[in-house]
Amino acid sequence: MRATHAIVASAAVLSLVSLAAHAACEAKSPDHLVALIELYTSEGCDSCPPADKWLSRLAGTDKERPAVTRAVPIAFHVDYWDRLGWKDRFASAKYTDRQYEQMRRQRASFVFTPQVMLQGRDFGQWRAADDPTAAIATVNARRPRASIELVVEPQGTDAIVDVHVNVPDVRDRGRAVVAVALVQSKLSSDVKAGENAGKRLTHDHVVRQWRAGPAALDAAGETRQRFVFAIPADAGPISIVAFVEGAASGEVLQALSLPFCAPS
């Protein structure tokens, strides 16, 4: 009888663990606007490592309340440096296209690295201010114009990502874009050529895979989309990032990050 009770108790514990793990693989955006911080960088650029380190220091959460998300940092490695001596293994033409899109939205005439953007706008202050708390707080003081829900499920070598977006205001719906990325931290490379030759570079919040397109909202302003991302072979913590932005302005309506729940 005792053995039976022990088995039942063990099963109950395992069930609770399973439920807790499942719950940890879901997230919903908060009632405040979360700041999206984008870094455009390259391993071939000798002025980029300080920006990489700056981004690595961004925790994204409230120091006093770790469960409260304040910012979502992501790093896009562009590929236009690849022809200048060192091919960045994290770079992609898609990320270069993203930077050029941001350039056009700001009516700028050129792109550069390193570049930091906050809420779709150039944030050159990162060079002078190590702590962007005040700028992030200004964003957090505003109400979001979209809500996001994420559910992530490991399935073999893939991550299955379900995204639910709601854009309440009809005026925001017409040109809303949903972007989803698989982001990884604690990555490193031993650079053997180019401007950073001989250096070991470390990176956090690196965009490894990226999907973006029109939100295709229904009459209620909602959309549900599923994405499949291949889990990288590199070691390092993974997160799924989703955000909603205006196609014309690049204005971020809301952002959300969810740590990936690897199967035990």
C-alpha cells in the first residue's frame, strides 16, 4: 500500500513538473510597452566589439522585479563586411536587408556598423551612456498598441513557435508587420582575418533565424501564426523574440521575449 502511495505521489510530482515546464514555455506581453533594442554589427568590424559588449550588459528585465520585462535586445549580424577579409558565421543578407529597411524608414542615406536602434530609431547615445535605463523607462511609460502571446514547444531538432497577435486599433492594423526570431547568447568566434584578426569575440542576443511579414489580421484585429525554427548546433541559451511594428514607420507596437524550454 505504501509503495502504491509512493508511486501515486511520484506521478503527481512528475505531472506538476511537466505542467511547470509547459507553463514556462508560454508568455504574454505586459500591459506596458516593451522597448526593442536592435544592434547591427559584424565580426569583421573593429569598432563593433564595444557595441556587442554594451548589448550583452542589457538584462532586459527589471532589477527589482525580474519577472517584469523592460527591454528586448537583439543583434543582427550584417553580411556586407564578409567580403572584406572575414566571413561572419552569424551574418545573413536578410539581416542586411532589415538594416536597409530601417534606413529607408528613417529617410537616412546610408547604413553603418555598429548601429543601435531603439524602437526603430537610431540610438547613438549608447556610445556615451552605458546604462540606457532612462530611455527604456520612457518607452515603458507608454501603453502598447498590440498584444503578443507566445507558445514554444521543442520537437526533435526543431522549435515549434505559435504566435497570437492582437492589434486593437483599426488605424494600426492596415500595415502591421509581425516579426519572429530565434535568438541565442553565449556565442563566440576566434577571428582569424580582417580587422579583428587574432581576437576572440563573444556575442549575446544574436538573431540566428528570422521571419517577418504582413500580420494578415482578421476583422477582430487578430492573427495566429506558426513558425518552425531549427535548433542551432551551437551551445548557448536560446530565446524566441516576437514583435509587431508598423511597415511604413517601423514604430514598434509591442515586443516580447521567451526563453526556450529545452526538453529534459
